[in-house]
Amino acid sequence: MKIARISLLFFLVLAACNISVNKNDIQKWKSEIMQVEKEFNDLAQKEGLTKAFYTYAAHDGVIRRGKKVIKGNEAIRAWYKIDVRPNETLTWKPNFVDVSASGDMGYTYGNYIFTSTDSSGIKKESTGIFHTVWKRQTDGSWKFVWD
């Protein structure tokens, strides 16, 4: 009887370790992250970079700008308030998303366009590739932890 109980316990533990992730869940989580990226970009266009980056940064989120790492959403907001000028815009769109099997972390990358207008009214554009790491928050929302 004791061997039967141990065997049953062993198989239950083994079965728990082999729980497969539902592919529908993975796709749902990827869609959630893509939607958050869209909302993030839309907010940047409507209300500016300062508001957008503050809103979508996790409390402990990090951005790298130049050779500087800015830690925390309050520090991110302060940096954007100082650095961003009214004649600058940033637009982006991810072309790839992936998410962990547990659905708590994900990342995106894609293309961005940074546009500025100089004092003579000439627009300048620079393009590049961005990479963002997203983490599901305790309330179920997605916030970036690295941008």
C-alpha cells in the first residue's frame, strides 16, 4: 500500500511538471502585448513622450538613453520632462512579439522614426530599431521593464 501511495504521488508530481501551455494562451498574451504597444505609441502621439513613457513604465522600469540608464518610472518622467522638446516626435511599431510560457514576461522589437524640426522649420528624421521587455503586473496589465 505504501508503494502504491508513493507511486501515485510520483506520477502526480510528474504530471504537474508536464503541464503544456495552451497555444491559445500564448497567442492571447502576444495579442495583449501588441495592443499595449499600440496604445503606448498612440498615447505618445496624443499626449507626448513624457506622459506615454511614464504611463507604460513599470514602477521599476528602466530606459537607456545614450550612455545613461534611468531607473524607475518617476525618474523616467523627470528625464523626459527635461530632454523632450515640443518639436520632437517618436513613432514606432513592433514587428515581432514573443511571450514566456508562463505569460508573465514578453518582448517586442520593431522600427521607430524619430522626427524633429529645427529652428528654420526643416524636419529631420532618424530611424532605428527598438527593443522593449514587458512584464505582467499584479493587476494583470503589461508595463515595460526595459526600453
